[in-house]
Amino acid sequence: MLGKLIKNDMKAAARGVSNVYLAAFIAMAAMGICLFADLGVGKIIASILLVLVSFATIIVTIIATVGEFRGSMFGDRGYLTNTLPVKGPTMLFSKLLTSFCWIIISYLLVFFCFWLDYYYWMGETSDSFATMLAEMLPSIGAPNIGVLLRALVFIAIKGVFLIIVFIAEIYFAMTLAHVRPFSALGGFGAVIYFFAVFGLVIFLSSRAEHLFTTAVLINEDLSMSFTASSEAVDAIRFSGGASVTLTQVYVEIIAAVLLFIGTGELIDRKINIK
């Protein structure tokens, strides 16, 4: 039954995002042509718009998947969805997995656009410019290009977890807004509950980072290591390397599990579909 749920949720989400992806690919194709054609300043504008369009795709994907959750659980289709012979956590897992898959697709699209821009500009710029850039970054206290690129990969992976937790918070707030007596505030209540949960998770994450530090360290020679020492995190920045903290990810994962359990229980026992 779970397989059928995932299949149907993927199809439903595809209908919501297909037009967006089609428009994005058309726009990227047009900008790609401008990028590799001899259009002067148009190439610079195209390279910037290429990345902006890919980021917009992530935002629209999140909006579409959240809208699909609301429509299928609490909208006109809510009565049918909640009469299915499956538990609330199973339905919730299917929808979270669907959101995760579409977000990964949009993430890959962003990476592809960054790679396209990077490949283009490295081919366009002269060796002297690349050399100047490599010398300039350490002089202003920034890591070299190799370290920055590797750090960006870890930051992007960290971002995936943060977005998934963000969606879990939205799902929980929407579900809570359909539970008595919290449903008295209607749609406005969902907004209040979301910001309350979002603020609580951010507060706990910041407190956890003050209590203990865990991070991945990227050295100037691109070797990597993990540390639980705040002194090591500070030291790596003075030696030409970079660090990406992981404490927030741990807190966010725990929060996501708790929100999943809570939302599943509310769907099973408490929701009131109007």
C-alpha cells in the first residue's frame, strides 16, 4: 500500500510542478544560448539569471508540494484520503518522501546551473585572471577556490536537511490548525503555529551550538576531518581552511523525527476536516 501511496503522491506533485520545470528549462535553454553566444553584456546577465531561475525553482517546488499536502489532506480530497485503510504516519511518510524527491531534483538543477556558469567562466577567463583570483582570496582572508567549492557541497547537503525540517514544520502547523481547539483560528492559526515551532527549533539549535560544537574541517590541502572542538573550528579559519558546523543538523534531525511522530498522531486521532 505504501508503494501505491508514493506513486500517486509523486504523480500528484508532478502535476503541480511540471509547468514550473518546463518554464525553467525553456528559460535556461534560452539563457544557455545567450551564455555561449557572442552577445556581450548579455552573457553576464544570462549567467546571473541562470542561477536565479534555478533558485526560484526550489522555492516553487516547496510551495507546490506543501499545497499538494494541504489539498490532499484537508481540502476537497481530504475526506477520501483519510478514509484510506492506512495509518496517518504512513500517509505522512509518503508525502514527506515525495517532497524530498522533488526538492532533490530542484537541488540538482541548481548545481547543474552553477556548474554551467563555472565551466563557462573558467573557459572564458584567461589564465592570468584565474591566477589573480587564486592569489586574491587568501590575501583577504578567504579560503582558496578548492576549499570553497568543497565547503559549498557540505553547506548544500546541510541545506537539504534544513529544508526537509522546514517542510515538516509546515505540515505539523497545518495539521494542528485542523485540531480542536486550535482550529478556531483557521488558516491564520496555521501561520502562528508554524512560526512558533520554527522559532522554537531555531532557539534550540542556537543553544545547542553554544553548548557543544561539531563540525567538518576542510584544510587548505583539501583533506578533511571532523572535530568537536570550538578551538579547532576557529583555528582552521586562520590556516586557510574552512569549517561547516553540524550541530544544527543534529538538532534539526531530532526535531524532524518528533514533528513526524506528532503530525502522524494528530492525523490518526485528532484532525477535524471541515
